[in-house]
Amino acid sequence: MTGTVIILTLAYVGVAALLLNLNLGAAIRLGWSVKLGAIVLVTGLYVAAWVGHNGLLGWPTSERMPEDFRLHWITVTEPDKVTGADGSIFFWVRILDEAGLPHGDPRAYRMPWDEETAEAAQAALEQLEGGQPLNGRMSRQAIDPDAEITPEEGRDYAGNDGASGVGERPQFEFVRVLPPTLPAKALPRE
């Protein structure tokens, strides 16, 4: 988030500085190459501002989810057979620290829909609706290097092989959060 704010700030300062420079130097004849370069640079800054702005809007990210997280909510959008729209599963999570406690701001993650993940997400959502806090653990399916796998079997739905780590289908394990243990209280003396 901080990086996005810095990028946006630099983009707007750059646009303002370029426009001010061109306006103040309007009395001086500038070559067409300088003007064309300024146009290309300003256009690039607009693109950078747009990308940074999307990061601030709160859209779910497709980045890799943290390995250990506190699950706050799940929304499952199934694929639409009529329109052909792909389905998605949205997770609202917070990262767990070394002590197993959530820290930082919650973040929304978007995963492509598949049957196995959707079933695990629905079961976890039922527990969340019942008031049970859940921690999640994400792992990637690992390929056994000694196993004989044909190219057809070793690919996921997107056609990626599991060897590169790209396109591997994540597996989730959700566990109930145990209530905190409190230290024993001293008995009052009479």
C-alpha cells in the first residue's frame, strides 16, 4: 500500500513538473522530438497512476495468498454456463505472525473457481457463519519427482505444468481457532 502511494505521488508530481516546464518554456522553441518525448512520458505517468489507483480501490488481488492466515469471510461465484463467465472464489484474510495471531490489515484474494476449492470454501463458510473463527493454511500440490507422469496428467486446467510452480492448484486446510489460554489466577487470601 505504501509503495502504491509513493508511485502515485511521484506520477502526479512528474506530470505537474512536466506541464509546468513546458508551459514556462513555451516562449522558447522546442523541437518536435522534445515535445513527442514529453507526450510519451506523460502518457506513461497516466498509466502508472491508473495502475496505482486500482491498487487503492480495494479490488481483490490475484497474487499468491499467504501460507498461514486468519479467515474472515469467503464469497464463491460459480461459473456461469450461459454467458461462459469464469467462476471465482474470494477470500478475505489476515496474515498470521509467528505466534499464530493475525496482524496487519485484511486483504481480499481472488482464486479461480474449481470444484475442490469451492467445496472446502463452502464448508469453511458454514463454520464462519456459525461463529467459529478459522485459521487457514495454503499449500501447493507438489509433484513427486520419482513418479511417472505423462504430459497430459501433469497439467492443470490452464495447461500449465506443475514443475514451474506456476498454475499449481492450491489446497486449503481450515482449522478452528482455539480460545486463548489465560494464566491461572491467584486465590484470594483470607
